Amino acid sequence: MIEVPEYSVPLARPKLGSAGKTGFWRTSRPVIDYQKCTKCRLCVIYCVENTIDLMPDMYPRIDYDYCKGCGVCSNVCPHEAITMEPEVK
Amino acid sequence: MTEALRLDNARFLRGNAACPGCPIPKELDTLLSVMGKRTVLVVPASCTSVILGDTRGTPSTVPVIHSAMAASAAIASGVERALRARGEKDFNVVVWAGDGATGDIGFATLSGAAERNENILYVCYDNEAFMNTGIQRSSLTPYGAWTTTTPEGKREFKKPLPLVMMQHRIPYVATASIGYIFDYEQKLRKAKGIKGFRYIHLLSPCPPGWRYDSSLTVEVAKLAVDTGIWPLFEVENGEFRLTSVSKTHLDKSRRKPVEAYLKLQGRFKNLTQEQVQEIQRMVDEMWEEIKALVKK
């Protein structure tokens, strides 16, 4: 609608990781067991941070740069294919 | 280039300042992907103001106007009229407000804009307290819930805001829950196609404020619907319709007992058995009212 020239005014631009690499917030890491995964995509649909991508082969892949480790994906997975493993052992 | 950076469609970008387990990024992502790039968001002071960040970068791929808490509906009305006066076509003006800015502080402008039937979409994401400032009670906090200003549990009842908006006789009113995300998406699609004031009330669980583990966000949002505490419905031109799983909940035996929802959340842990029964009674009473609305 309204085109604002780049770098003319101090306006916020769309940016991936506007709060930095939020993966550093994580205390436990979701790990997908691809043997158990049935490609139901519930984790992609319900990841509240939108950090799970759907690969061309329809398997989910977690973007660990930005995943905050909330555990929603592991909770919605009907086949228990996603386990939460502690980041610090 | 990753999936999220391809900005051919409006998205809400990852790596924002939302708490782990907060459903707001997902809700906004759904909203933006339905509404498209020609959208203006108006956001009053709320958690979302923090999530949208400062001038170093924003997760939103559409323009955002940060507004004062009480002014959001008035600002959106002005933006919509200004864009129309410029001759723009096919645009959406969306207010994305929390429950405090909708039910308490901004209610006057919301009611005014609804009365004028401004062509805007108002989405209230309801986390049932002033979460951004530290969990103070709002008029949409439910009965019995702990907040920092109601340490013994709230004594008053939750304001039935969707029904209040229904009484404004606007073209479209709907409730939604992030637990039933396709229902929410479908309601956004429907709202996009309607001209006039549209109102969607979206239940948005808050892990720190509701005192539950961040992994349970979707489960809590689903249970709110399954127990009948949060009925999913839409009112289109005065015609009341239950949607999604709530269609079956007119029959009491199909609803789960409210304990299932209450026991997951630390904010309800001090409830006595009598209070739980009181909440169950209130829910049953609400469904009797809904039965009368459906028949009409």
C-alpha cells in the first residue's frame, strides 16, 4: 500500500530472529524419532513459535536456531515420536 | 533461504520475544496468512507490543500501528477510512488486542466502532488477565482464578464479551480457541469476506500467567472447549451457530467435567470443592442459555 524507501526512516523491518537466536533460551531440546514419525504434521500445525518446517518429503524438521524448547510439539505428537532431552546433562 | 524468509505470503517470523509456549506467534501467523500482505495491524499496549519488538527488526511482515490501550478501535476506524479515501481497494484493517484492552480499557472505542459498523476486524486474544504487566486481574478473568491482585481467587464472574458484542448486532461475531486451530482459521476466512465490523474472541492460554507447564498450551486450550467452559460459536447476521466440537456439547454427557480443565492450572489450585461445583453449575447454566440462542 504505502511504500517506504529503505533506510530513510527508522522503521522496523521484518526480521527473522527479532529477539536474537532464541534457541539459546532452551532448557530441553525436542528430538524427532523419524522411525516413529507418521508425517501427521500435528507438530508443524501446533508449534507455537512456527519453528518446525515441513520438508519436501513431508517429514517435519525443527529449526534449532529459534526453537525455544516449550515442548508443545512433544505434547501434541500422538505417536510419542518427539522426546524432550535436557540441554545440560 | 529458509521457508520463513520467503515473504511471498504474509507470515509471522520465528525468533521473536514471545515466552516459550505462548500461542500468540502461531495465532498471528494464522491471521496474517489468511489476511494476506495488504493488511494493517493495530496493536494496543499488550504482550504483542513486546513481541513485535523495536526498530531493530519486527517479526511482523505487515505494517503495524502501536496504539494507546483505549484508542485501538478508533485508530483502526481512522486508518480504514483514510485508506478508503486514498482509493485503496482489497485491504484489511485488523485490531489485535488483549483482553484488558478489549474488555476494560478499550471497551468504549470498541463499542463505538461496533455501533458505527466500521469496516474493521477486531480480534481479542484473551489470556484472561493483564499478563504483560504482571498478571493483574481484568474483567475477563474467570471466577476463582488467582492473579497478583486477587490472591485468594477472583470473586466476580467473567464478562461475557462475545455475547455483549452480539448484542451490538454487528455482521459477524465468533469465538475461537488455539486448540482448534482450523476452526479459528475458517472463522478468519469467513470474517475476511464480510464487510462491516467483525469481532473474533480468541482464547489464548498463557503459561506463566495460568501457572501450567509450557508444553500444555494446546492441551489446555482444547480442554477449555471440551469441558464447555469456552463454547465455540459464530453469529452471522444474528444467526447463532455452534461450530467444531461444540456442536455436540448441548448434550451435557458429551462435555468433560470442568475439573479436567481446572486441575491442569496452578491459578485454580486453591479452589474448594464447592467452588468447583459452582463453576460446573455456571457452565451448565451458560449452556442452557446457548440452547435458547440456538433455537431462535
